[in-house]
Amino acid sequence: MVYNFNLGIGWASSGVEYAQAYRGNILRRAGIDAKFIFTDMFPRENIQHMTENIGFQDSEIIWLYTFFTDTRIAPVTYTLGQLQNTFGNQNFTFEREGKKAKYSFPGSGIYYTVYMVDDKSDRVHRVEMVSGGRLIRKDYFTYCRIYSEYYAPLDGEAHLYQRRFLNEDGTVAYEEITDDDTVMYQFPDRLIGSKEELVGRLVSSLNLTAEDTVIIDRTTGIGQAVMQNAGPARLGITIHADHFSESSTDEQNILWNNYYEYSFAQYKHISFYLTATDDQNRLLREQFKTYMGAEPDVVTIPVGSLDELKVPENGRKFHSLITASRLASEKHVDWIIEAVTAAREQIPDLTLDIYGKGGEEKALEELIGKLGCGGFVCLKGQKDLEEVYKRYEAYISGSTSEGFGLTLMEAVGSGLPIIGFDVRYGNQNFIDDGQNGYKIPVHDRMEKKERVEELARRIIRLFTESDLEAFHQHSYEKAKGYLTEEVEKRWIKLLSPAI
């Protein structure tokens, strides 16, 4: 069994979660059993809805907080009717607007606010109970009530002090007692003094053997607990981002990325480190040898794969650009919008479609309005892009750091040339300058204005000087190394000692 550890997941997931989803698909194809373990709380969503959304199967998911109960990972099926059956003979009034409903109990000072999965069904995700104007409890549901939160007033606000995690029959499996960042867990047979210790108990409960492999995708807050309780299992650390700070590294000292510092220090206990590109693999090996006098096993396996190359049936939209990412500040989608607006002065029919969701969406909408580019720059939201890339002529990225870049891989899989900055590791891996796109030299002192200007210049050059057909073919050639059958072979080779 391969156990993959992560923290959270969301509707606008990062590349780490998508990398895990790709891995899950490949391991499934290879007949290798795998579990994906998430350790964050998800108070606003049901974890199953989010994991299913990017391709996980329910049977593959372990959630830290229900692991110690007999409830299953499942979609929400609990209904308003089932909730009403718990009211007994109480009189109540009911009103609903969209995803939100309210039950009031006249004369009691109590009302329930109900949050549904969507605005059409009657499936209940959570219920907030208010008494005397104060929040006292929240119940969370899938096919049954899975846990409840209890609140008391403190400094004029509702203060969470306890959670009870439940079995299918409604009995309490264990309790979490919480005071801000301090938590402890009361089980029938023991008291656990921290979340890290709870993670450790989960790992020890798996009864791992030498035939198992543990892969940690995010170590923050859980890495030490997982490593200390993994027993004889093979232990792997996935490197999803740049692993060191170049500006704080010299010939004598290196500053590791704090996400990886502990796991690097424990290299004697790590079976393998996993990088997504050969360039990062080589650099990490060199740095281990130079700064730590160590030669651990470092393996390159792309974090994603392509089931097939995508070729347009009806041609590509002329002078069209696509970008896809979380709408986060570090992706610099605003630079792309400004660059496309500038380049359109020379390419009058140039268009840009932006796919993804995230915290910067409102700011990008405002920028589009300010620049008056809404007629040719469009926010398209979160969509399955498998059959979408091939409609466009080129891909553009504003990111200044990509550990791999799943969207870059998907873009070359549809034959797209790419414009991006000459930064580790994704752009350098997928862009051969002048052959399937352009890498823009960049340095720390480079101002935003210059970055935007350079992006605009490369857009103009791509559409006015380049042999786009040759660029398309070069991208297809690069993409062949990422076909699923090739990546599957690498996983089988890595895991063969343990399967």
C-alpha cells in the first residue's frame, strides 16, 4: 500500500493536490493500492465533494478526523426532511433563500441556520444553532451527523471550545477540547495532547510494514509525526517547490526552504526524495553532497502525465492565448493582462482567456475594467481543460516559480508554445527558447513595468515572427515523455521493492 500525506484540499486546489490526483490515477492503472490522507479541518465543505472533484475515489481517501470513527468518506445525502424528524413535536417556521435556510422555534429564543450543498437540493451540509442570540452549536453531515462543534460567548464573540466526532449510530468516538491553538483529544482509553500526536496515532494505527510506502507531500505540522511512526515502511518526501533560497545561499551555507528543512535533516531515515524534473534532481543531489556530505536517493518522476496528445480537429483560434492557474498573487496574472493589452496595439485581434479561481479574482476583474480590455480578456472560471487547450494558439505564464507546472505540461500536450520567465523549474523544463516558445530572462531587481513590457514583446514576436506550426510540433515532441504509460513505468520501478 502507498500512503500519501497532505494537509488540505479545496475547490481552487494547488498543484500539490492535482499532482496527487494524477498520481492516484497512475497507481490505479498500475494496480497499486493507494490511500490519500488529509489532516486539515474542512468546516465549510465536505471533503468528499472536493476530492471527487479532482478525480479521487472515495475508497482512496482517509481524513484524519473521521479515521477514528466508523463513518465513511461519502457525499452529503442527509436531507432537510431528516433534520426535521429530529425536531419532535416542536412548532417551527421555515424560510429559505438559495443555499441557506432558517428554522425558527417560536417562544424558545432558538433558531437554526441550515447550509445546503447547493441552491437546488435539500441536502444539508451543516446546521448552526443559536439560542438567545448566541451561537451554541454546529452540526456537520454527510449521510449522518459526523461531528458537532460547541461554542460559548467570549469577549463578545462565539468561542469554539469542543468538538465531538461521532460514529454512524450517533455515539461519541472521541472529543477534541480546544482553546484557540491549543488542542487535546479525549478517547475512551487515552488522552492525546496535540494534533501532531493525533497524526502520529493515525500512522501507528495503520500498522505499516516493509511492504508499505509512505509519501509525504506536505510536511508542515505533520512531517515529524509521520516519520517517527512510519516504522519499517519506506519513506519518501515529494519536493513540490523550489527547495532552497538562492539569495541566502553561498559556498559555505545553504538556506533550505523551511517546508523541507526537517525532512532534509533526516535524510538518513528517508528512502527517497522525489523531484518532478531532472534539473531539480541534479541540483538537489549536488547540494546534499556539498553542504551535508550526503548522497541520498533522489528520483525524478513528473507529478502529472498525459493520457494522449491532444490535436485540434477544427484548427486553433487565431492569435489566441490561454493561461490557467489559481488566481493568486504569486501567479502574476495581472502582468499577463497588462501585457496582452499592450500587445494588442500591434495585434488587433489578440485574445486572452484566463482559467482558474482564487483570491485575486475580484482584483483581476477590477483591472480588466480599468484597462477596458473586457472585450478580449476573459475570466473563464474553473473548468476541465483537457479538451480546451488545443483550441488556442499559445500558452502564457506570469509565474516566477514553478516546481513543475502541471498546466505547462498540459499545454505542450496540446501542442502549445509557451511564453514565460526563465525561472526554475517548470518553464525551464517545458520551454526550449526559440523552438516552442520564449523564456524571458529575469532578475530580482527587475521592476513590474519591465516584466510586463518583456511579456508583451514576446507575445508580439510569437505571433508576428515565429513559425507557429514548427513550435506546435516541438511542443508535441516534448510532451511524449510525459505520456501516462511512460510515467507509470517510473512509478512501478520506484515502488517495486514495496509491492
